[in-house]
Amino acid sequence: MASTAPARGMRDFLPADVRRRTYVTGVIRGVYERYGFEPLETPAVENIETLLGKYGDEGNQLIFKILKRGEHEASGQADLALRYDLTVPLSRVVAEHRATLPKFFKRYQIQPVWRADRPARGRFREFYQCDVDATGSTSPMVEAELCAAACEALQSLGFTDAVLRLNHRAVLSGVLDVAGLPADKHGEALVALDKLDKIGLDGVRAEYERRGLSGASAEAVLGILGAAALSGAVAADNAATLDAVAAFVAGHEAASAGIANLREVLALAARTPASGQLRVDLTLARGLSYYTGCIMEMTVPDLAGSLGGGGRYDGLVGMFLGQPVPAAGFSLGLERILVVMGERSMFPAHLTTTAADVLIAQWSAATAGDALELAHQLRGTGLRVEVYPDADKLGKQFKYAASTGVPLVVIEGDDERAAGELTVKDLRTGEQQRLPRANAGPRLRALLSQV
Amino acid sequence: MASTAPARGMRDFLPADVRRRTYVTGVIRGVYERYGFEPLETPAVENIETLLGKYGDEGNQLIFKILKRGEHEASGQADLALRYDLTVPLSRVVAEHRATLPKFFKRYQIQPVWRADRPARGRFREFYQCDVDATGSTSPMVEAELCAAACEALQSLGFTDAVLRLNHRAVLSGVLDVAGLPADKHGEALVALDKLDKIGLDGVRAEYERRGLSGASAEAVLGILGAAALSGAVAADNAATLDAVAAFVAGHEAASAGIANLREVLALAARTPASGQLRVDLTLARGLSYYTGCIMEMTVPDLAGSLGGGGRYDGLVGMFLGQPVPAAGFSLGLERILVVMGERSMFPAHLTTTAADVLIAQWSAATAGDALELAHQLRGTGLRVEVYPDADKLGKQFKYAASTGVPLVVIEGDDERAAGELTVKDLRTGEQQRLPRANAGPRLRALLSQV
């Protein structure tokens, strides 16, 4: 007999799960649409060349690869792969449809992605991302609107304490340059620095030593980036943080331009719902290799890791198109949002929790057709109606209704039939009453909203 | 440079596509929920053993297989596979959660499936199915409600000419038994018969001969099944069709029980929205191997193939659970429904076709923050608002708005700012007017609904 568990790191979503997921994605979708983002969907499966080389070495290894079909299957060759994020497919689509898409294409996309990561608490191999991206403009307005949309989406879900951390890839590179770290060591230095909040300054220093990054350069990096973070400046004063790093990289053209860009994004985003949630964090690096400018990450105090992140990636579309198209985006992680909302009991009470509003009991096999007709009549008024399928004893049918939480049970027995009526039992109160059959729908709806 | 086309047989859905798909799935979901079906979602990826052996030989070959990760990757071994339908995952879930699911578990599931079929017009390698299934009851009420839900879903989308064909696996087997066809030839005989509407009676006879199925037995099968179909009985008189086949299989216990079951389903379904669309079709076979009872298929005159189908499969859950759980389901095919609705122009005019209701022009880089604040104010009234990101000339901004179909363009220039007003240009009429900035949202909403 085959196993009945889902594949490792994957999950089945039972009705209560789906309702919570649908609620959250509906709220996010609503916000994204009010910001003028349009829906896009791409296939779960991409040609493998589309994905390889876009996510860095570690990313490449986490891509699920699909065997070639037919006679090639025996060769073990893979020609397809599962979508790893929503940004690379977007870049492919923008390149493919460049001629017909609007000059500024703003799209949202809420779909699952797959990564062959080691499963852990809150880390799955299939998980949903809720992405907004805008292509075609280098304006800091783009980043400001992304910050606004992400913050407003979380606010609409009830989050009041999310912090949006910002940094800039050019600033990071500039700091490492000025500190004298050779370019080929930048990646390693940032990977270690990214762990600062977990392992502390001494931990990062130890990791630097292990990687052969000790000495004056490493201390300079730790001095400007680490100290700013640990001193609490991250949480306090964006202007002071930027002033400090600006002094450090003075004369480094790209880094100075990055700081100017960050200042513009901050000033614009301060005029949006993101205001008050914006914190410059010089240690923020973001894992994916395609970012080129401003980078962002959303955190809440009670969750290790982030609720989402994003940034500017002006080079990615060009990898498909051959000519550069500026782009920036933000991705909210549905799974982590759901984890925190669950732990904080943030789901609204009105979320439907039962399969149906009304169960029509089956009086006898001979009257089963009448039950179906009645169901159609009630459904026509918008009620969610289940018909008990078997000719079981009424007691068993009531027990079933109670077990599923359906609030109202309707019976059309011989007496009721003769009188043109129905008996309705409200399982929430135990009360029972007779209603005229002809106009039962509105009466049942009124009953439903009474308790 | 990597190719920008989606993988073979897969599709990107641009905003207009997604809006149509979301509309159709929303209507179907609404009907399913009023029937008391609850939402379920399962992973795109299943353990490969979950899928193998469930769909027949042809099905096995069309399963997309995923390479084992890590050091095993080089071996070419596949341990995972992409979901091939929604019925096998449901059966796995029912077996896994038997203890906590309701006795009658009625679920709907609207998700993509993947099949490595040769792509053709209207046939894709990734396509959505909209399934309803009910487990736990052998009552013909189950099939009647499935017929009702499928028919009402299509009616709600505007279909008035769909026909729901019904047959029964036990009746088919009985006819072949009585005709004297050995059991090991049943499969082949049905595959050929399934093509009757494409190749005609002589075509089926020729195929029978090629497969060594000629002689009296084959003629008997063609006589009772083929003739009933070709005589037009399929379209006319269900009772006459059933009477004829009942006489043919008289004394064959399983077939006679199948006919009685079909009569019950028909009588019950006649009391539902499926009434008037039900046609017994003795040549209907359905490809999947797991069906055990009543089978169904939905067709419209202008589409070769079906809009959906289903049936009873009392053995499938047992393959996972070790004990039988009765089940039946119906699957509507989203892609084909969209094809027909497109060809017939059945999409409602009110479907949103633009990214935004309002474009806020950018007067100058210095006032960009004001534009963001105004956007927030307008979005708060439910308007979908895009902010032009670049400080381009106004003419260019108007041109952009016209190209994307946004109906209203709002400008807050120096004069307007001084007066506490906004200028609004309605691109549909060319008319321009000034509005007070403070309460602009409701005024813009009124403007929007005027044309």
C-alpha cells in the first residue's frame, strides 16, 4: 500500500487551511490591485536553462529538475525544472512580450515556488510567494511604491509592528571596497555579515577569520556596518546611519550614488503607508544574486527570518532580452505571514469554518428527489446547502450535522409535506420551528445571522 | 541568451488572461460552495509511488518525473512526480486524514495538473481542473448532486446547450460479457468504441478487425452499443436506451444492477439543474482506469472532446487506506471552458480590462511625494491608482495613459496646488475639469461610472 503522507517538505491544505490562505491572499491581492498592479501567472515548469545561473551556486543546487520524457528518460537528463521564484519568470515574460506590454509593466503574482531545501519549522519545499514588481523605470518612486504596497498589505492583515529594513547593494560594495577587501571576497564577507543578528559581532569576526578575512580590512567593515547595527542605530535614526556610512565611503562614486538613491527612496516612502516602518540596516545583504540597487526586507519581532523582501534588479530582464530593462520588486512570503497570524490569533472571526449553512436531512429514499429540489431552491438564495445522501435514521443525520458544525438542519417529513412546511432545527441553540416551504431561503438566512 | 518562450505546452497568462480565468474559477467556486463542497489544496509534487499504477499504462507514461536531489541526481533516479489529476491526491488525503475528516467529505479543488502529452490545439501540458468529489456514500444522491453542480456551474457561466452524457462501467462490462468478448479484450473493445463519434460505425468495425475482435461477439457489441448511439437514441429517449440494453444483458447481475443504478441517478438528477441535459450514452467509456460505477461526461456541440467528466471510483481510496471508501467526482476542465467562452464571446462586459482607474501624473520630481500621498488618499476609497514614476513631459504621460486604457488622469500642478484642487482629464471623453483635492475620491468614482 502506498504511503498517504504528502512528499517530504510539502503540505496538504485541508478546508480550514485553504480558507485562511484564501483570506490572506485576497487581502494582499486587493492592496496590490489598488496600487495598479496587474495579475500575471506563469507555468510551474520552466525550461531548465531559464532558471540555471540566476540564483547563485546555492540556488542552482536547490532547483527541482524534471526528467526528459520518452526514450531520453533512461539517460537521466533533465530539460525542465520547477519555478524557483517569481522574479526570473517575470523577467522572461517581460522580454518575451516587450513589444505589447505597457512601458511600465506593474504586475503582481501569487503562486507557489519549489526549492529542494532541507525542510525545517516554517521552511517548506513548496511555498507561496506574493510578488509585486514594476519594470521600465529607474525612478525611486518605484521602490517607494513597493515599500508602501508591502507595508499596506501587512497593515490590512492587522500587522502593526512590521519593520521594513532597507539597504543598497552599491553601498555594501562601496564599504567593502573602501575597507580594502578584494572584490572576489565581497560575497563571503556579506554572507557572514548577514548572520550578525544571529551570531553577534564576535561570531562574525570568528567567521571572517575562518574565511581568511581577518586584518584591518575586515575590522573596518565590522566597524562601519556591524557597529551601526549593534549600536541600535538601525532602530533609531536613518539619517545618522546614512551620514556615518556616507563619510566612510566619501569619494567612492557608486556607493555615494547608492546613498543618495536610498535617501530619495526613504523621503518618498515616508509619504506613504510605509512611513514610520522604514529602517536603514547596513548589514542587510539579501541572498539572491540578481539585485543591483536598493534592497529591502520586512521583519517582525517574533519571527526569525523575514516576512518578505525585495529590491532592484536592473540586469535580470537583460539576461533574456539582450538589452537592459530596469526593474524592482517585493515578495511577501505567504507561509510565514500565516505562521505569525496563527500564533497571534489574527484571523477574523467571520472566516467561514463550516462546509455548509444548512443540512437537508433525508426523510426517506422515496423523497430524496424532493430534498434535491429544496436544496436547489435554498442555494438560489445564496445559502450553502448540503443534502444528507443516505437514508439513515434521523438521529444519525443530526449527529453528523453536529460533528461537521453545520448550524441548521432542515427536515421535510410527511407532516411537514402535508402542511407545505419545513422543520428547522438550530443546532447552536437546540430550538426547533416550522417554516413555510415556499419562501424558506430568506427565513433561514435570517436565522443564520441571529446567533 | 536564454529563450524567452515558456516551456513546450505551457503558457504564460498575461493580465487579461488571468482576469478571465479568475472570473470563471470564481463562478465555479461559488456554485461548488453553495453545494456544500469545501476547498482542498494538495502539493503540485507527489511521491512517485503515489501516482504510478493509478492511471493505466498510457497515463503512467505521461507523468512528469522529478530527479532525486543531491548525490543521487547523477543516477537519473526519479523519486517525485508532478500531480497528474486531482482525484488520486484526494484519495491519498482521505486515507491520511480518515480519522478527522467528516464521514461524508465533500471537497472541491481548483488547481493545475501536468501531463507530458503531445501539445495540440487546446491541449496543454499544464492545465487547470475544477474538481468536486464526495467520499463516504454509495447513494445515487451523490452522482445526482455532482451532475447538478457541474451543470449549474456551466449554466452560471452562460452555457445553455451543454449535454451531460451518462453511462455505467458495469453496464459496459456486462454488454461485452454477454456478447461473448473475453475479459482481456474488454479494454481494447472500449477504446475503439470510444472513437465512434469520430470514425463512425464502419470505422469502429475496421478497428475491431485490426485488433482481432471480429465475428459475432464484436457485431453484437456494435449492435447494441453502436446502433443505440447512431440511431439518435442518445439524444432522444434515455428510458428506451436503457430498456434496450437491459433486455440485452438480462440475467447478467452486475450489469442489471448498473442499469438500476443509472435509472436512480437519472431520476434524482432530473429534480436538479441538470434536468433536461441528461443523456444516456452507452458508448461513453472514460479513459481513466479507476472508475467503478456511473461515469459522466459533459459536451457542447461546438467542441470536440468534453468540457469535463467524472464518475464513481469506489476502489481508489482503498488503494491507500487498505479498506474501501466509496467515492465519486466530477472534473470541469478550465482550459476548454475558456476556449469555448472565448469563441462564443461569453465573458461579461464588466470584466476589468485596465490596470488602474486613475493615473496620477508626475508634475515634477520635487512634488513626487505629494503624488504618493494623493495616491494613498484615493486608494483608500477603493480606487485602483497608478502613479507615473518618471518626471516626463505631461504629453508623454497622457500618451502612456491612453496606451494602457486608464480612463482618468489626475494632475496636481502649481495652480491646482495653490487652489487646493486637482485637474482631472477623462480620456474617454476628452473632458477636463477641476475638483477639490480634499474629497476627490468619491468624485472620481462618480466620474468613472458615468461613461
